Amino acid sequence: MKEDISKKIKIPKKISKKKLISFFKKKNLDNLITIFNSSRKLSVNEIVSGNLPPYPPMLEDLYRLYQFVVLNKRTTILEFGSGWSSLIFAMALSENKKKYATEVKKLRRNNPFELFILENKKKYLNETKKKIYYYKNRLGSNFFRSKINLNYSDVYMDVINDRYCTQYKKIPLCNPDLIYLDGPNLFTVKNKLNNFTTDHKDLMPMVGDIIKFEYFLTPGTIIITDGRTANAQFLKDNFKRKWIYSYDKKFDQNLFYLDANCLGKWNRLQMKFYSK
């Protein structure tokens, strides 16, 4: 029987356009609204191109990501890829730090309120760094209490369980309770295996790294993918622990919740923190 993921994860409620605009204004992010309104929709061939124009901020998606972090009291985020989402994650973690810093000190969380960004394109990493620096100076430390770790790594074709996938050469050393999968670009792998590569417009991203460190993740961990449904299916078919999975068609997001047995005292305290 398929389990209802909403019983484990607090799903952000849909809000009106008026409330959405109000949210970004209250966060002093008015210029994101301006950028969004002035951007044009990309064509399908641009979306699958290796030379993408800068992505505009998608306000409803960013709002949902912020709420996923805040509603579910996440403490440590690993983000595959970078962009406007990195700014929103940093602000959401800052909000959680403001509310829960004292409580989290009692947990086994050695990277509390830290964002680990993993990027394989130096250009995008530098753009994200500039965004964060700009808004940090503009908004002040009250909005940026979290620590942001910028990590660069090349991506290579590899094999897991006799299936082709991509893997980063270096993974940040952390144990996230939220993973956001939005990278890498499928055209940026460094090699081929038996002449096979994701560098083709009819193929799709296929990250395999999470499978390798799955057993280190603590029960209660959430994974969100931005689209990447084929990749989500790959993860689902190769994970070995008990995950609850759901696909949100409206927002094109795949959600995973690690519903495995509790690992002991510290994990019980962590789960209690999330739920109360």
C-alpha cells in the first residue's frame, strides 16, 4: 500500500499570487519580483542546451523550498547545483537558527544551520557567490545567520549496479537532513564509458552519488528534486532502505522521506525535535 508522504513531511500550502508577492517583499527581495516579471520563458531547445541563459528566479518554486526548510525544521542542507535556490536556502536556515539554535545544540548535528553547495561549473559557482555576497550586504546578518560552504567538483560518468550514471569527484563532508537535487547539467561530464555519456540533448541527468552514501543518512532525511524524474526513478530503484516517495506533478518535484528504523538515542532526539 502506498504511504502518504504528507504524514511525514509538512508540504507547503499553495498561496495566492498576492500573498506570494507579499512574502518576497517582506523578505526585502523585491528585485526578485522585478527580475521574474522581466524574464522570458525559455524554449524547449534552450532548456536542453549546454549554453543556458541565466535562469530567472521562479518565485513559487523558491517560496516552496523556503517553506520546506522552515516547516520541517531542517538544520543541514546539501544542494547539488546552485542558483537562486542557494540564496533561499541560506535565508531559511538563518530563520531556523534564529528559532532553534538552543535546541539544536542538544542534538548530534555538527554542521547546524549550514548550507553545502556542490557545483561543477565555476561560472555558476561564482555567480551564486556574487548573489549571496550582494544580498548578505544588502539585507544584513539578520537574514544570513547560516554558514554557506561553496564546493567545486568535476563530474564523471560512472556505473552503479551495472547502470550508467554521473558522479562528482568530491562530495562535501556532511550529513544533511535535506538534500536538494538540481545539478549537474547533463552536458558537463568529463568522460565517456563505452562511448556513452549524458552529453546528448535527448538524454537526462542521472546522479548516483546519493546511492553511495545512503546508509549514512539519518531517518527523517528529506530529498527534493527539481524535475529530474528519471533520476528520481533511478534513486528509488537503487535505494536499499525504507523511503517514502511521492511525485508532485503540479510543481514537477520528486520527494523522498527516509522512514527507516530509528538508529538510537541521538536519532530519537532528532526526530523528536522535528515533530514537536
